[in-house]
Amino acid sequence: MCGRFNATFDSGVKKLYTRLNIHRVIDKPIDKRFVKAADNVSIVRNRNNSRVVENAIWWLLLEQTDDSFKPSKYTSFNTRYDKLNTPSSAGYQAFRHARCIVAVKGFGETEFSNKKPIHYYDMLAENGGLLLGGLCRDWLHPKTGKVKTSCSIITLPAHDKLKHIHSKAMPLILPQDEQLVDDWLNTEITNVESFNPLLMPRIPQNILAQQIDKPMTHLPLGENELIIQDAM
């Protein structure tokens, strides 16, 4: 998965938020067509036994500045599935204690060859929105006492249905199942073996794939392609 979201807060995404049973909105959900890595994104997480919406920097590792934090020099807007159980990895503790969800309209993919982009795609939920499985982390500044929250999206191997769009990876798209969402956000569930089935490439709902000219202008090239969800 490449570093961009469609965070348009339309009626479909609003209904998705409603089904997430939010208890408290700390930050108003971001309503933006083009969100890139290191921007603020809206996450849903459990905090102090309450399900909240808050903004986080889309870059899991941060570096301390004089009065705040900034994205680390180490790229961390995504966390690979095969690093989640490596104790020295950035996402190891978060996978066990600070899982989150990013509810979006869609996400972007860019295919590269010899480090040069060869095409761009926008991937949109055919209906409603998508729940992306993520990790978050809180950073306490020793001087100001303020807390900055960061996050990343878990990425999986490329799905066979998507390899012509992006050959290396895809985001973890969570099934919109109430019990699964409850478990994912439950900070008391630290035995992560139960989440192993989620770490295999799967498309739980229909997605529209649209080739575009560039992410900033997002002019469509050709027709939408319907990617059919996998069988249950």
C-alpha cells in the first residue's frame, strides 16, 4: 500500500462511524480527499475503556523536538505483517496493546518500476467505506507534558486480484463484523494469535479500482474496475 488515503467524510463513511459505536469524539473526523503519509489522520481506538475518535500523525515512529515531535527519519507509515511478531520491530508492542482502525472512503496505490511510477490507482469502497487495521502509539514530551499520537497501517502481501495494480502489498482491510472490531480494539486482548487469519491477503468487500493521472489531480483514466470480494 502506498502512502495516501481518501478520507472524504461522506454519508457512507458517516454510517460506518455510527456502526463503530463511538463513545467520544476527541477530534472531529478529518474530511479530506487526499491525505498523504505524515499528515494527520483520524483513528478509532479504545482509550480508558472508551471508544474514541482522535487524530494521529500517520507515521508510527516520531522524533522529539524542543517542544513537540516530528516524523522519524525511519519510514513507518506502514507496518509489515511479517514484522508484527518481531520483538525489536516498531509495531511489536503496539500490535499487542494499541491496535486501532482508520475508517476511510478508499486508499491509493502506485506501482513502481526501477523506482519510477508507472501508474496510479484510487481504490474506493463500492459501498460505504473501508476499515483499515492499524497500530497507534502515544508519545509523552518530557518538557511540555503533552502527548502526541502516531499511527501506521498494517500491510499484507499483494492479493492475486490486485497484483496488476500493486504487485508488492495491500492494506489490512478488516471485515465489518461487530465482534471482530470489538476484539481488534480491545486492549485487554494481548494474545494476538487469534488475529493470524487477518494477516493473510483478503478482500472482504467489493472495491472499485480507478486508474488516475496523478494523486493530486486524480483525473480518471478509463473505466472503473470492480474488484469482487472474496468468498466467506
